[in-house]
Amino acid sequence: MGDKTQPENGTSWSAPTNVNLTSLTDLFSITATSPNDIWAAGRGGGNTLIWHSSDGGANWAQTTSENSSNSYSQFHGITVDKNSGALFAAGFYKSYQSGSWSPFKTLIEQYASSPTPKSITVKPTQGPPGTVVTVTGSGWTPGNVVDISLSSSVTILTKATVAGDGTFTTSFAVPENAATGQQFVDAKDETTGETAQASFTVRKYACTNTIHNPVSADIQLLGVQIQAALMNNANTDIYLVGHSLGGVVAYGYLAALTETTGIVTPLPSGAHLRGVITLDSPLGGISSNGKYFSNALAYFEATCKGFIPQLPTAVLNLSRIFDSTSKSTPPDSSEPDPQGAQASILSVPFLKVKIPTPFPSNQQVAEDAQVSGTSVLTIGNDHDLLWKPSVCFPKMQDFSSTQWLEDEGNNSNIYGRAFTSGGLHCFLDGALNTANHFDVFTDSSVTQGIQDFLPDGGTPTSPSVALPGPDQL
């Protein structure tokens, strides 16, 4: 027995040095399941014998085969079932009983490797609802589909097809209704029914999750959540409605879907993003004024349990958006656009993704998305004091227009609207509700405008069209 060092013509052979063949050893058959996985069968000292090489014949090791006591056995052939990958060896044996040998009988054995236990790991192992969890599996049947779910829900959250080496990797977002506490991520082979589990602890969602997460990460998380929702409902019309930072994330998803590849997964065939509605959302970012930042920091320290005393990542991202107006695509006309239209949410950092330059402005995103049938309605409160800092600091510049795009007219499917609600009284006592930031939820003109807009991007009869251009000094 040897390994062929020149397989193209077989003119040169060498014997492996680690195969101990005694005078009573013969190998009669050889087969291979792959170029590296080689098996040889025969006899050794009156027993069946199988040798195995996992490196193309360079090294060999004897593999255990079944032999009865008081018997003489040998293999004369070995082959592999190409469909199942199972190995079969055939030969004969005879038994010594009561002082005599029995006639030769047919012998067939199947080699059964020790199965690799099916397992999964999850990363991270804890987080609030909305957390993206990556599931990695090993030891599974190649080609089979594995369903992933969370023990607190019977819903399949994602699926994965097992690769040829028995592994898979997939991700899902922890459902918003997931029970708090220890749960288990469950994996189940759709064909065999085999399962595996890994522990995951669902934590409560804290305000620190909002302000310390990068805007880019939240945009990507929204993409994962949408894909999970569409897994069993592919032919679905999607409407995104977001308030405050949630509107920035919703609009950022639209921008990523429309203008880039690699940030979010494209929608499956049959799914369509029909509309995006933002409410009091700083689409154009927030001022990078030092006094504005210091007061934001003081507010978070006073109201957000577990707050790390440093400027939150989301706040820094919003200031970057605010400063992007000189780096984004220019407006269509010679007149300047509102802050929310001219700035670009795509100016926030995205890892390993190339963003077009200049950055597509938020207004351009809406115009490009309209081609695909997506309508946009942006609504802001002109008395939302978060974007009107001059009420508390008279010398500070307001930026109320960060909340809306330029309204492109009736039946345009791109609307920028504004309403006025609440008094102009400084709210630095820490009570955010006195900043008029939540009035958008109860204003009847906003409700009417949303009803007019849905489902086909109709022209809102209210609120009024927002003033064009940026905020005046």
C-alpha cells in the first residue's frame, strides 16, 4: 500500500512509513470519499482490517472494525455510497465452534463515525428587545434547513441552510414582546427534527440603549427586524412611522435602502416600502453648539439611569448630520432647503460600506425613493423646544426646520408640514413633556394629515406646509 505522488500518470509511488503491515496482512480494496479521505480494507492476523488516511495518503491510521471471537474474517472490498456518504466493506468470515470451523459466510459492515453533537452558540448572550443576535451552528446535516426561535415565542424568527461542513450562521432580532429574563434560543432541523439550544437573557430596554447606540447600528437593526417580520409574510406593504430619534432611524433605513448596498438587506420580491412618516424628528441633526451639548448632557445625567457621563454616540451622530449640509447634494433650486432636507443622515459613520459622495441629501433620498413608489411625510412642531433652544438661551440659533423636508406640492408624495403647539417657556427643569416634544401625538391636524397620506401618499389637508428654507437668524 502506498500513496501516489504523481496521480496524473502513476509512474512514481512511495510507501507510507507509518503503516505496520505484518506477514499476515493484506489489503485488497481501496476507495476515497474525497481527494483527502481515503480508505483501504483487507485482513490482518485473521481479522478484518481497515486503514484510513485523511490527508490524501500521506499518513494512515488503523480504524476499528467489528470481529467476533473465535472467528476468521477478512474484507475483500470497500466502497462509498455517493448519495449518503456511508462506507460499506464486504468479505467473509467463518467461526470455530465445538472443535471445528463453520462454512464461510458473507460479511458486510457499515462504517459509522461518531456523530458530531449538534450545537449552537449565540452572540451576544443578553440584551433588550430589538437586539440582533447571531446564531452559529455546527454538527448539522449539510443541506438541511434549521429553524431558529426563542423559547418565549412559537414564531420562527429566522431560518438557515446548513453548509457542506455542517455549519450555519444566521441572525435575528429579539422580539419586542419577548419576556424579560432567561430564555433559550432554539434550533430545529426541519427534516430530522433534531434540536439544540443556547441560553439568552432578555433585559429591559433602557434609555441608555437609545442614546448610546450609534445611529448606523439602529438603522441596521431596523433592517434586520423588517426582514424577520417579512420571513413568513413576504408579500407585504411596509409603512414606517417614527417619532424623534425613531424618525431619524426610519428615514435612515429608507436612505440606506435607496442609495446604498451593504447597510441593509434589500427587500424580498413582493415586499414594498410604501411610506415613511416622521414626527418631530431631527432629520437634519442637532446643533453642535457647546452650550446646547452641555445642557443635553445635564438632562441625560438627571433622567437616564445608568447614563455614562460622556456625550452619547447618538447625540454626536446627530451633530455630524447637522454639519453635513455643505457635503451633501445641492438643492434643485437656487433657494436653500430646510435643514432637514439639505442635511444627510447617510453622513453618519457606516463600517465597511461605501457611501456616495457628495452625501445624498435627505431631499434627494425622498425624490429617488419616489421612483420606487415610496411616499414621505415629515411633520414637525414649530414650538418643539428641543429644536428651539433660543427660548432658554436667546443668543442660540434655532433649528426647527431640522424636522421636515421641502414640501414638493400637492400629489407630489413628498411633504414637509409644520404645526404649532405648546407655549414658549424654558423647560430646563428636566421635564421633557414641557418641551412640547410629545404634542405631535395629540394634535388633531397631525392625525388628519396622516389619515390623508395613508395608504397611497395622498396630499395632507393639514398641517400647513412648512416654511421653505432654513431657520432665520
